[in-house]
Amino acid sequence: MWLKFEARTEPSLLMRYLSPVLAVFLMLICGLVLFSVLGKNPMEGFKVFFLNPVKDTYGMAELLLKATPLMLCAVGLSVGFRANIWNIGAEGQLLIGALAGGWVALHFEHSTSPLLLPAMILAGALGGMLWAAIPAFLRTRFNANEILTSLMLVYIAQLVVSWLVHGPWKDPDGFNFPQTKQFQVHAMLPLLKAGTRLNAAFLVGIGGLVVGWVFMNRSFLGYQMKVAGQAENASRYAGFSAKRTVWFGMLAGGCMAGIAGLAEVAGPIGQLTEHISPGYGFAAMIVAFLGRLNPIGIFFSSLLMALLYLGGEQAQQYLNLPSSISNVFQGMLLFFLLGSDVFVYFRPRFARRNK
Amino acid sequence: MDQSLFTSILFATVVAGTPLIITALGELVTEKSGVLNLGPEGMMSVGAVAAFAVTHHTGNPWLGILAGMVAGMLMSLLFAFMALTLMANQVASGLALSIFGVGLSAFIGKSYESVALPSIVPMRIPLLADIPYIGPALFQQQALVYFSWILIGLVAWFLYKSKVGLILRAVGESPVSAHEIGHPVILIRYLATLFGGAMAGVGGAFLSVFYTPMWVEGMVAGRGWISLALVVFATWRPMRVMIGAYLFGGAMITQMFVQGSGLKLSIPAQFLSSLPYVATIVVLVLISRNLKTIRLNSPASLGQPFLPDA
Amino acid sequence: MNTRKSVATILGGAVLLAATSLLAQAPVKVGFVYVSPIGDAGWTYQHDLGRKQMEAALSGKVTTQFVENVPEGADAERVIREMAQSGCKVVFTTSFGYMNPTLKVAPTYPNTVFMHATGYKTAVNVGQYNARFYEGRYLNGVIAGKMTKSNIAGYVAAFPIPEVLQGINAFTQGMKSVNPKAEVRVIWVNSWFDPGKEREAALTLISQGADMVTHHTDSTAVVQAAEEKGVYSFSYHSDMSKYGPKTQLSGTTHIWGEFYIKTIKDVMAGTWKPTSIWGGIKDGMIKIAPMNAAVPKDVKALVTKLEGEIRSGKRHPFVGPVVDQDGKTRVPAGQVMKDEELTKMDYYVQGVDSKLPKS
């Protein structure tokens, strides 16, 4: 017997929506097995990992807070991913966005203008786009592979952040510790609910999802980019500009990642430090794929990913499991999703092996 | 420059370049068959922890390397199953492999964190090691360093002189025609991917068993990604992989020597640390701008799935 | 009416009294937030030793919990809050980056005591603690100065913040106090924890003539590299002689246990105050690691004598004249450096043969 796959004449719509559900289901099963292998009661593990983090309002708010940068980055990335533009440097774009927005906050440290926050968000977006423009330029002008250049730029961005907070931007009254002054109240995103840390960035994130959805489904450029991703030759034949696709795909990712970075420093962190992002830019790639490169899907997948992070912390504190268990769950989830996806385009068939 | 300084820089450069060479050569073979596996970072991580654990328990570094190799292969098998059998997107599967591998290695490696291994005595090659300047730097190294040199020759011979290598390249160029002539495309791609995984595992093993020698979470520190960059840098030529790896290693080592030399340079350390990454981008640009070399050497079907019956 | 009310008061008082005595008997929950995995040596390992020592000393009266590897970004606040929320009476947050998150959580939990390590801000229920690591460094420097043949010591360091500069400068002061020809070379690896880089830096320094190496980074890589090359080393954070049995001459170790015990006792007794504590050899927060057999008797005797002098306050590692690299006198002869000058240190003293990275 040999497992074979036959191409479906048309992608299965049912499977397209069912496969993420299947992936989550498989991940849960594996999770329960993993908990018992580690000598923990699987039900207890499930409760601590998946239910505890959201047991109260504060927990729910934390979940949304954690999901915000993920959904922002993911929706931007998916614009490029749809057109086969592989920007894997969102982490660096996020950092530069945080720096640019943070610079505005620090430069106008006495401003009470209501325009301060919008200016910071704009600066964040521009910073992210600037960092994404480098691989876009190198790709369109010199044909350099954007996967590698955007990744190298992540390391460089981390060093730029490190240099600035250790050097020129260091808080003069901070005993030489590597951090800037704390942002003043007018440079902080307003809280959505008192007593929690959930701030207006969440609304910006939702706005990003809406804009992303309209762009992908209702605009001509969005359509062109989708075609470019699915059938390169057809797209060239139709006269769509490949360069514009690259530029737009990269810049969309950089813009959103930059805003995500700004939202972190003007939200829960409140200053520039060396520890702005625990890898949101990389995790957002999983979020984007898990959400089918579709804004509605991304909304749910970012919540799920955020839950995995919070669950990891809980598992550490109450089950004594290493926090890297979060990454294991995330990796499994993506694998299962990619695996289940085969059923969207193909029909499995068991056949005798014929030579 | 006095002899000892030159020798030390060269020695350290070769050591730093070795895991990159081994991993990049594996990836090169994988890519030549038309498969783009973005997972070296994950495979190296898992290889490193497996090698460390086995060396720690058995006291035998060679068994450790073997374990690293097997672990890397298992990881790449996972990828191959996704990308080749289930025809999932190769970029996404590779990224998943990297993220999963880094997490998994941290997870299994928890109990080995900061356990130390005895360092392994280098293997001295008689006569050659007595050559002034370069002898002590090149021929008094760990066995895996020599292995990396042999591997370059082997891979070059395999790809360009052997029959199987020819088929492998044909599969990478045009899987459809290769299939029509009757070559087992999927099988060859599986084997090439497994070879890539095995070498990434050995590269990781070198890090944890010979280089540091210890295991800590995140110790691969981007070397898997740099190996990927090296393959493009080398325009898929084995010999150039070595040059690239040593350039990269050299950039990393030299900045330390500049700092430690007592030279009164007042450059931010972050600036020096960023040099290897900047250099990679610059070289990548220099090489990619010539479309002809890229087209000539890059496997035409890189990253595209192949369905045998289509 | 009146009697009834007083009965009620008495009863109520009795209930309250019973409740407090019950509370006093229930073990106090103490939480620790760690920045890295505990591992086998290093910063977090020493804090965890302290936690265990405290748990053993106050057995039955305390229970402890910890979360390791907590990133210093936005996540720290949630972890610290969760600790307080789950009923911890005392929370130790053991890395600089937790300072602002700790201060943000503290007002919500006025009945919890927060102790933050190595920062500079306090609040009603937030105290600070740190140790005078430089005192141990000075003594290590004396040994290095006595035993070096090449007169070059190598120093692998993470980031140029005051705490690290204090260590480099104190080591240099100690070395030069017994060996005017000595110089110290520094390599910054830009990371608290990167064994590969730390090792590379140590080997670089050794190949450039350093025959004494030490580090202000978190792994055992430098001591291991020195052992391999047969070069003497001084460990930091922990005693790493396990990794350098032949070559680790001594080291500067952090001892938090006594301090943790005292803090918990103060909290239990209700005498805890939100102060900044900066303890040294005198307070038992710093000890030098046992000296290797390779250290000659007279050097051992000298170091023991100097240690006693530091303990009694007779000697200060930064006694004037302290002259920086540019020739500027930082402390005039006959004076010692004040604490506020120490906490702002941003220069190398003379004898450091590298240049501070510009910022």
C-alpha cells in the first residue's frame, strides 16, 4: 500500500477552513501526550496552559495585549507572503520602528500636543518601512535574495538598538544603565481598560486587519499581488510590475512591524531598552501562515499564539516546565497546519504501488 | 605582524568557519536537488543538543557526532515529509523547522544546561604542523576541521563528476524532464534533504562538543541562517563556501583582536559586531547583481514542489 | 446594649487576634524572578543558592517559588504581577531590567514587599539591594598583579555600565597596587551570555599575551578556555573551580542567602523598610572564591590581610589618588571614592590599556 495524493480539480473550500481546526486539534492531542510524558497530569497541564492565562479580566487583557504586535506584524507580512515576497526580517523592522517612534517621544519630551502620539505612530511606520526598503532596494536593483538580506538586517537592527540605548540615547540620570528616559504621559498610548495594560494599540491592530482585508480583497493592486504570487508568468504576461510587487510587499510588512514596535515602547514598556521584543517579528510569520495569510484568520491565530506564550509562563510557574515549551507548541502547530493543508489541494488515496 | 598573532587569528578563523562550512555544504546539496530548506538553524540546534547529551553520557565525542548527525537527519526527515510528500510550501515548512528546532533543543537541553565537557585534544598532522606561520593554525586542529576540507572535495566531486550527482543536478534543474527519463525525483530529493540535515547536525555537534564545549539555549546564535546565506554567497559552488565561511569567521575574529590588541580605538563595540552581517549583505549584493552567474549555478526549480503524476 | 457591644468588640478582637496568629503560622510565600536559566553557575545560580539557603534556614516558615528565563521587556511585569497575585508576601526581582516593571506592579499590591536587585529606584513597598562586587575584584587584582609574568591581564566584559567598569577599574587598581607595570586589556562581547563569543574573546586575549584572565559575563567559558590553555583565571558570580581546577586562582562570588534570610525575618517581624542596601565583604554579600594551591603563601597572606582591612573599613579599593586614562584625577590623594561617584563611573583608570567604546 502506498499513500498517494491526487490533485483536486478545485481547492477544497471545506478543507481550507477545516485544516486550521484540525491542526489545533492535533496540537492539543500532542500537548496532552507531552504533558503525560513529562510526568504531569495532562488535564491539569491543559488547564494551567490553556485556561489559567485567561481566567480573569486582567488575563484577557494581557492576551489581547500580547496578540496586538503579532497581528500587526502578521497582517503586514501576509501582504508580501501572498506575492511570494519572503520578508523574514520583521523583527528588525519592528525594532527600528520602535526607535523612530521613540525618538519622537524623547525629542518632544515636553509636548502636550494631541498630535504627539499620531506623530509617533507615523514615525514608527516610517522607521519600519525604511528598514524594509533596504532589502526591497537590494532585491529590485541587485537581485539580492530578500530572505537573507532582511534577516541579516535583524541582527544589525539589534546592534543599533543596543548602541543607542547604551550610548547617545541613554537616560542621563539613569546611572549609565542601558535605557532611555521613560516616556512622558502624553507619549503613552491610552489604556482601553483601567487596571489592565491593554492600550489603544489593540484598536490600531484591528484597524490594520481591516485595512489589510480591504487591500487584499477589494483593491486592484492587492489582486495583482495575489496573481504574482500564484502565477508568476501570468502576472508578467498581464504586464504587472514585478518590482512594484516587491516594493509593496516589503514596505507593507515594514510599516506594520514598525507600528507594532512603537506600540510596545509606547505601551507596556514605556521607554527604549535593549529588550523591546521577545521575537514578535519571527513569531508573526507563524501567525501569518496559521491565519491563512488572511486578516480574519490572522485575528484568531494571533490570539492563539498569544495564548501559547502566556501558557508557557504559567506552565513554568505552576508546573515547573521550561518556558521553551511555548516554542515547541508553536512549531508543532505550524507543522500540523502545513501538513493538513495538503488536503486542500489534494485528495489522499491509498493505492497499490504500481511500477 | 608577529608570527604568533597571525597564527592565532588564522587558527581562530578556521575554527569559527568550520561549522558554517559543514552546514552550508549540506544545504548546498539539498538546494542543488531543487529543495529549499530554511531549517538549518533548527537542525543545528537539535544536532548540537543531541551530540552534547550523548557525549556527556558516553564520554565518547564520536558517538556524540553520530547522534548529532542522526538528530539532524530526523529533523530534515520531518521537513522532507512536509515539503516533498505533503507538498507543503517549502519556505513555510523550513521556517517552521527552524522555530520548532530551536524550541525543541532548548526543551530537551534543559537538564544539560551548563554541564561542562572535557575539551578535546586537537589532532596534529605531523610535518605539516611544523610549517611556520600556517602550520600550527591549519594542521593542529580538531578532526572535524579536516573533515570539513575533505567534505568540500567530496561534495564537489559528487556533484560534478559522479553519475548520481549529475542526476541530482538534473532533478534540481528540471524535475519534470528528470521524471520523464525515469529518475526517482522524490527519492533523490529526500536523500539530498537528509544529507543536508545530517551535515547541519554535525555542524551543531561541532559547536556543542568541540567549540564551546557546552550546551546552552540559543547557542547556535544565527549560524544556521548564515550558512544559508553562504550557499547563495558561494553561488552554489562548494569551494566558494569555504572562502565565504572563512571571510565571515575572519570578520568576527578580527574585531576581537582589534579590541584586545590594546590599540586605542574608540569605536562602539556594536559597530564592530555588526561587521560580519554587513559584509554578508554586501557580498550577497555583489554576487547577485550579476544575474548570469546566479542563473548559471542556481538550481532552476529551487523551492518548487513536484508532483510525480502531474 | 452597652455590654453587648463590648462583648461583640471583644469577640471581634479575639477573632482578629486568632486570624493574625494563624497568618503568622502559615508559611510566608516568597517569589523569585530570574533573568536567565539557573544552570550550574552564574548570576541567577547564585540567587538560587541564596533562595535555597533561605528556604533551609527558615524551613516551615516559608515556601518559595521562582520563574526563570523571564525576558526584561513587556513580559516581566505580567510575571511579577502573577507572583504577587498568587499570594507571595515577598517578591525578589533579580535583574536590572525588572526595575520599572517592579515599580509598576508594586502600588497594586501594597501588602507585598518587592525587592529589586541592582537598580536605583525605591517606593513604599519596593526596596533595592546590590553588592560591592568591586571589593572582590580588587583582591583578585592583587593576586593577578603578584603572579603575572607578562604583566598583561585580559578582561572579557559584557556592557560598559558602571557595575562592570567598577569591576575592571578595581581589578586594575588592585593589580597596579602590587605591580606598577601591570596593564589590563578589555574585550567587550556585547552580551551577558554567549559562551562562544566569551571563549573566543578569552582565547584572543591569551594569544595576545595575557596570562591572567577574568570575565564579567555569565558563563563558565572564560575559565574553561583558560584551563585549556594553562593560563590563570579568576571567576565571577560563582566559584567555577570545577571548570578550572588547576588554573582558577580565585574569583569574586556573590552570596545572597544571609541577606535573603534577614529580609524575610524583617518582613515577618514588621521591621522591613524600603531602603537601598549596598553590601560588601563586611556584610558577607561578597566573598572571594577559595584560593588555588598555585597561589604562593605570601600572596595568600597578603590577600587575607587586605580582605580584613576592607572588612574593617581600613582600606577602600578606590583610595586616592585615582587617576583616569586621560590623566584626570578622579579622587585626590588621601580620600576615598564616594558611593555616588562609584555608581556613576564611566571611565577607565590608568592601567587599563584599552579605550572605552565611545557612546
